[in-house]
Amino acid sequence: MPDDTTTLFYAGEMASLAALQTTCNTDEMNIERNLQSLDTVLNSGQKVTEAVYKATDPDKLGGLTITEGTSGGAFTGKAFILTQPKNVVVSR
């Protein structure tokens, strides 16, 4: 069965949740996949935010809102903002 996910890594120095939100919305439109998860990981020793995107209906792309928190939304995850881990809520 083919893998219908795409994993992207965002620098741990991301300036703000607003910058992450813009990046994720732009990437959804560019790769035509829906954001499914965010997590903080180390990649080659560097702090990065791992974003997993999954194939979906193209009409359901974009429109993400990412806020700090631990409950609600489409899903919760973690992201590095200015190298500090943050709990995030992703909504559509």
C-alpha cells in the first residue's frame, strides 16, 4: 500500500505561532495534503518541529489556526517556537 503521508521539518527557531500557522497553510496548498500532526523532535541533533501531512480532498486545504494550548481543535501537538517547546492546538 503506498504511503500517502509527507513529513516536513521546520526549524526550531520559528519566530512565532503565527509564522508556523502561515507556513503550514502555505505547505498544505503547495503539497496538496492536510496537516495531521505536529511534534517536537531532534533531526541530526537540531531541534525541529515535525509536521506530518496526509493526502486529502483538495477542497479541505488551508484555513488552519494554530494556538497555544492542550485541548480542543482538530488535534493537539507540540512545536518549537524560538527553540522552546510549546503545546499547540490546531483548528480548521
